Amino acid sequence: MNYRCIVQYDGTRYEGWQKQKRTEETIQGKLEKTLRKITGEEVQVIGAGRTDAGVHSLGQVVNFHLKGRWKAEELETALNGYLPDDIALKHMETAEERFHSRFSTLEKTYRYRIRTSTEKNVFERRFVWQYGKPLDVEAIKKAAAFLIGTYDFTSFCGNKKMKKSAVRCISKIEMKEIKGELQIDFTGDGFLQGMVRILVGTLVEVGEGKRKAESIPVVLESRNREKAGFTAPPQGLILVSVRYEI
């Protein structure tokens, strides 16, 4: 039986989503270990996106198959009882056998939070980049407009050895200023490794006046990571939602 649910997590102490041999501190690893403990089965948990170390999730969607037949509500309750306090499952249900949380994805939305106020908020330090200076938001909006569309985003990929296509479509970039904080939402059909954080770093350089908004098309066309900006820190990034047809 195929199960589907939303996973929320504070990624601060984890080495990212994807299970690794060198550490047990990954979200996927924790979920699979807990499922094995409860069901007695070896289970592969598939996530919609592979968030990096320190990145959070509000709406990561996962699916997994079990040989045994469990009621979704009972399984959700059992898993939440054993999972660490910084990982939680929401809205578990059975899904069609063909549903795949990664390959069935239509769009994902990521949010990046930047504190632009000089006043620190210690209680938000794990979930916002404590930048602490004002930015030229109008210039950032102008630069962001050049990123909307279907492009080869090689310049904004953190994996220099990637051999697959780097063509992605960003359908929307929205910005909101709230009480000394700038929130940037990126919606697209997929994102490369580190892509959102590199996009943010580049946009911040525009907001600082270190590069022109009009430089963005040149960076895209170069397909050269060195032409783009720095990689913004992970704690400001959260996977907000994933959209599907089914």
C-alpha cells in the first residue's frame, strides 16, 4: 500500500533530507528508521525535494510503500510518538499506487527570510538570516523579474559536477516586507542543488548595490557559477509547499 503525507521539520541539526552513510542525522534516515521500528519492514521514504543541511520544511511531501495494511491515522500517530520533536508528520493518507512524491510534482514553493532590521530577534535565529541591514527592495524586484521563465540555471547550481539538464522554470517570485524582514517566495517546477540560496545571495548583492539588476541575464547566459552571487545561509530557507495534480 502506498502512503502519502506532509513532513514538517526544523532542519537545524540535520545534514539535509537525503540519507547518508556517514551520518544518521538526516530527515529521510530518521523517518525510515522509525518506520522500520514500528512496522518491521525495510522502507524507502521518497521526498518531493532534497533539502540541504540546515534547511527547514513546512510542506515537504513524502510517500512510501508498506506490505502490511495500516490505517493512515494510526500509523501517523505511532510515527509521531517515536520521531524527534523537530520532525512531525501531517495529513497521512493512502495514495494511488502510481503516486510518486518526487516525479509527480508540478510545482514547489520555497520561502527565504532575511532580517533587514538592525534589531536582532534571538528566538527566530534558526529560521531567518540575521542580515541586519536595509536592502534596496525595488532593485531586488527588478532583478528577480529577469529570473522568471524557463532558463538554464547552471550559474545558480551548487553542484559543479552535475551532468543532468539544469533547465528549470520559475513561474513566480513574490516579495513581502514584514516588520524589518524581507520574505522572498520562489515557485517553480524544480530547483537545483543550492539554487534558491544562490539566487538569494545574488539578489542581495543587487539590493546592496554591488551588482546591477540588468546583470542577471548575463549571469544566466554565462552558465558559470562564478558569475552569480554568494550562497545565502541555510537557516533562512523553508520548503513551503508542493503542488500535484492528484
